[in-house]
Amino acid sequence: MRKVLAFDLGGTKFAFGVVNEDGSVLGSGRVETFAEKGPQQACERVAEATRKLLAELRLKPADFVAIGVASPGPLDIARGCVDGSPNLGSAWTGFSITGFLSNSFGGLPARIDNDCNAAALGEYRFGAGKGKKNVVYITVSTGIGGGAVIDGRLMRGANGNAAELGHIPLTMDGPRCGCGNPGCWEVYASGTAIARRTREALAAGRPSSIVKFAGGIDQVTTHHLFQAMAEGDALAKEIWAESINYLGRGLGAVINTFNPDVIVVGGGVTAAGDALFVPMRKSADQYAFPRLSAVCSIVPAGLGGNVGVVGAAACAFEHVS
Ligand SMILES: [Zn+2]
């Protein structure tokens, strides 16, 4: 079976793995990125750790058909580098990650993709979107990221940065987003945003058991919100209902834009399970055209913690198919 080397670059961890053409992971590992020290040292360390893994698996570069890299955007795909990523820092701009890794592993063809786009292709090919032609992937964690596979092809757009769905504007005058604009989807509905809205309500003096679970207002996360909700806390239920409404509003826009067969939702907030998926589905239906929402299911991601590496692998296989 054909194999690829897959890399998942993040602000804190740089993961790597050996992935088969059926999506199974033969071996994997991770090193610290130390993003602030720049790309050369991170790439050298991940290459070294990968060489050790290959030695353990008794594999050599010639056993692979390609290299795939998933990275936070924005990217310059043609040059294989990050281009102004707020997660990694300016030192990374212009350093060819694909060039470095290709040189380190026998000149294998290498490609880089936005991490959410890679995850979308991974879920389409190997995960919860398998067997469908139109799959949108959404991750709801510190931000909201997205990727879309439409008619069986990953939508990359003019320069590889398509489907920045977290920045769909929901309002004209909302809180300021990291992107600079007010009212983006992710400033209302990401895990970070839900926690922030909870802290704001508590700071305004609303009574709630949430603080008891967190220890203090500043420590409140979505986890404490769920704990309080399980006890029937009124404020927790109110904030969760608002969050569901914001999530559904964005998903409605996604359904109307892409007409997907399935929206695959990943990220930390999905730990809420049915308490998320059941009402979120109803809310999305409210905001989407019935003809489009009727054919669209909304399901939890299938690849779990492997999504980065397996997504990068899916991009690598696509590159050489
Ligand atoms: Zn934004």
C-alpha cells in the first residue's frame, strides 16, 4: 500500500506521522514547535524525530510517494510557506517548509495546505464525510475554522486560502475579532467566545453556580459552563442557548453557500455531544433554505486527534494521484 509522510504544524506542537493510503496511521509523534525561535529549528527537530520513527518502522524515504503538511494560514502554497500567520510569528514568512522537508527526505514531492482545508479533505476521504461528495468541515475551538470539499474536490480558491468560515460577519457592530473586523462568527460562537461571553455575564453580577465550578470568574471555560448546565443552572442554560443560536446562524450560512451533503463538526466544543448537536441542528435549519437543509446532515468529526496528520496525508495523496 502507498504511504506518505504527513506533518501537522501548530503554534505549540509539530506532529508527524506515517500514513497509509487507507488513512491508517502506521506511526506518529510530535515535537514542540517553539514557534518564536523560527522555522529552521522547528523543521530540523521534526525531521530528526521523523527519521527516528522511520528507523523504528524500518522505512526509508523511497518507501513514500509524497509529503503533506497542514499548517495554520494564511499560506503561500506555491512556495510552500506560511505568509503572515498570527499563530507562528513573522519569522516564518517566506521559509519554505515543503522545500526543507522535501530536501530532508529524498526529494519527495511535498505540498502544504491550510490546516482546516486539510482536515476537510481528511474527513472527506477517511472520516465522517466518507462516501459523500460535498463535505464541509468546521472546527469550533479557540476560533472557528472551515474547509470545503465540493463535488469531490477540495476548494482551495485563488491562492489556497478558501473557506475562512469563522469570519462570516454575523453583525455590524459586534465584538472585535482577531482579524480586525467586528461581529465575525467566531467572536460569538468559538469555545473561546462562549467562555468570554460567560465571564462577561458573571462580571455583570448575574448569579450562577458556574463560578463555583471554575473557582473564579477569570478561570471560567466552556467545561465549567457544561458542568453548571448539567445542574440546571439558569445562566448556563441561557448562554448555551445563545451559543447554539450563533452556531446555527453560521451553519445556516454555510448550508446556503455550499449546499453540502454533510457538515462535519470538530473541535473542543463538540465534547458537549448531543447537548450541542441536537439543538444546533434545529437552529441551523431555521437559518437555511429548507430545500438545502433537508439534504444536509450535521455530524461529529470522525478522525479525532489524528485529524491534523491524516488531513495532511489526504492532501499528499491528492497531490500525487
Ligand atoms: Zn474575523
